[in-house]
Amino acid sequence: MSARSGSFPDDSGAAIVLTVANAAEAEALIKADPAVSEGVFHYRIHPWAPVPWQQYVK
């Protein structure tokens, strides 16, 4: 598992990109976060895949 995160400039929230095997693994990691389980943070999972731009660049 790897992760990258950062907040939005307008303080409306943040994004975390997790590299995991599947959505179930992501959800288990998120639900284990004390800030999530205590209701401080809320989450939504959106599947995402990077575009292999190298194949389009000449």
C-alpha cells in the first residue's frame, strides 16, 4: 500500500490517493483511521487509474 495526500487550497477538504489491490482494502484502511471512526473526517471512495501518458508522447 502506498498513499499520497493533500488538502484543497480553499480548505473545503482533502484528497488521499491510495494504491491498493481493491476497494475493499481501501475501505478497511480508511475505516481503521481513528479520525474516521470518531466522525472527525468523512470519506468517499472513487476508483481512479493513472493514464500512461508516456505512450502518447513522442
